[in-house]
Amino acid sequence: MRPLRNPVIQMVLSHLLAVWMQFCFRTLRWTHEHRALAEAVWAQGGGALCAFWHGRLALAPACWPLDRAQPVKGMISLSADGEFLARALALQGIPAVRGSSANPDKGDKARAAATKGGSKALRDGLRQLKVAALAVTPDGPRGPAGVMAEGLPLLARLSGAPVLFIGLSCSPAIRLGSWDRAVLPLPFGRGAIVWDRADFPEGADVSDVIPDWTARLNAVEARADALTGLRDRPG
């Protein structure tokens, strides 16, 4: 049995990760750009989609103030790693909608795996968006990194909810050798959160918005990295 598939190990590690994340968030010196876009969505209440690339998932709780924003759930994959992350996020007030969205560029087998639980997650996500927010990593759960699948724009089109693109960064940080070059925070450094907002264009197809939304999500992440000085992992 792989260690992360052991429920006891999952529980212990997820608790440790949640405590570590909150410690880091409290000690980072945060810079925010265009937060008024998010404040308007929080003040309005109701459904909202918040999107960031999979590699910044460990920073996500820092961008959603549960004391004044609407409740939020995270769309997390059905993998063992997804279970580990789902537990850690739930301990910080962000419960999970389990599932993932298929990426048409991934091939038949990968697409079938990515779609496992996807229909149920889509239904659950739409129910969530009637009253609250849903966090989505549009290149998850296995990439390629920075390649947006159809799930985010499809949810935006079906729900009519506004989309908040969120660039998250911190420095110094641990960069993992995973497919998404995941960033894990370290304490007493700099953090940045950069916002952009979009609404699904009336009459557009899902495929029409993916290039623009990909560019906008890349832009806010690049700006956040510029604010903190975080450099990409060599190679």
C-alpha cells in the first residue's frame, strides 16, 4: 500500500500540512492587487468561481477570507493525493467537491480517468454555485500545467457565476518536482495575491474563451511572482 493511501497517514499529514500552511500565511507580508474586484464579488454574495493554477493550490486558503466572503468549496480530484489535499483544505474551512474535468488534449485513457466522477462533480458544483463559491484548478488534476480544461468555462456558462482569476505567490518557497511545479509556502517571507474578473460572454462557446482565460490566469500569476520575486524551478 502506498503511504498516502493509508487513512491514518493521510489524517496525520493533512493536519500537519494545514497547521504549517496557516503558520506561513500569518507570518508572510502580503501584497494585494485589484482586490476591489474580489471585494465586490464578496459583497454581492451568491455563486462565484475562483480559479488558480494547480501548482498554487497550497496557497489557496490565503485568498479567501471566510469571515467576510461567501462560503467556498474546492473541486479536488478523486486520487489519493486529492484525498490528502482535500483533508488539509477542509481543516481550513474549505470542504471539497470531489471530481475533475476532462482535458480534450489528454488522450482517450487520460480523458476517461479525468472524467471519473466528473459528471457528479459538475452537478455538485452547479448546486454549490447557486449559493456560494467554488474553487477550481483548471489544469488539474494531472496537467499539463497551465493548460485549461473545459470544466471552468463550462461551469461559468451553465451557472452564470462571475469568475475570479487569482494569481498566488510567495517567496521564499519550496518548489516541488511535480508536474505542476507546486509551490509550498515558507514562513517570514513575502506573499502576493493578484485578482482579475471575467464573466462568460453571452453566446460564446466554451472553446472560444479558453485562450483568453488562460492568458489572463497566466498574467495574474506572473504578476504575483514579480511582486514576490519567486523564480521558476530551474529546468
